[in-house]
Amino acid sequence: MAPERVALLLLLMAAQAVPSEGGCNRGLYETIIGDLCLAKFTFDMGGVDPERWCSWTDTQEIYEGLTNCTFQVALRMDCFWPDRVVDRFFTRVHRAYFRDCAVTGRLLHDPPVGVLAPFIAVPVLVTLLMTALVVWRSKRTEGVL
């Protein structure tokens, strides 16, 4: 393990053991989630084909691990979670890894023909039926004053 990582882990453990008088140290919090949580997330995402990054089933466990890591660090450092630091952090993560993904997290594709066909056929048939009904009614002038 790199010396920097060991130092961060020791700092995180010390932050848990020593009660915080001034509350959350946002700068340190941001540094730790960036170095500790993001490093693991980056490593784990490296094992997933970039073409599959938008697949929730392939990335759900990794993403939940990142979320849990930021929460655990906040908890140990007496920081609120979520807060602006976490919001900015996840915004950067999304810009780096998920910027081309659909909002729902699913890959975009056309619906199956069995679903699409009724949505096309029904309005066309209703339009033709209504047109035929209007023409038929307009030709029947009996009883109209």
C-alpha cells in the first residue's frame, strides 16, 4: 500500500477516535473522499468495460460502494451527509463516468414492435373511421331541415 494511502487511513482512524470540537473539517473530508473513495471506485470501474458503464446491473454494486464510502467517511469525521462537498464530488464522478448515459440509467433503444405497432395503428384506424363516419353522415341529408 502506498505511503500516502496509509497516511490517509491513519488520519481517518484518528478523526474517528478524537472528538471533533469544531465540527467537520470540510477540506480534509473532501481530500479523503477524493483519495480514498474515488481511488477504489476508479479501480473497480477499471474492471468494467466502458461500453457497460451505463448498465446499472454492471455498476450498481460499485456505485453503492462509493456512496457508502462517502457516508462512512462523513460519519467518522462528524460531517453532514449528504452536503455540498458530496454533491460536488458525485457531480464530478458523473461527469467523468456517466455523462453519456440516459437519465434513467438504461441504454436507449426502440421499443419492441409488439408495443410500438398498437401506438401507431390505433390512431390511424380511429382517424380513418372518423373520416368515413363524417363522409357517410354528410351524404345522408334525409330528415335534416
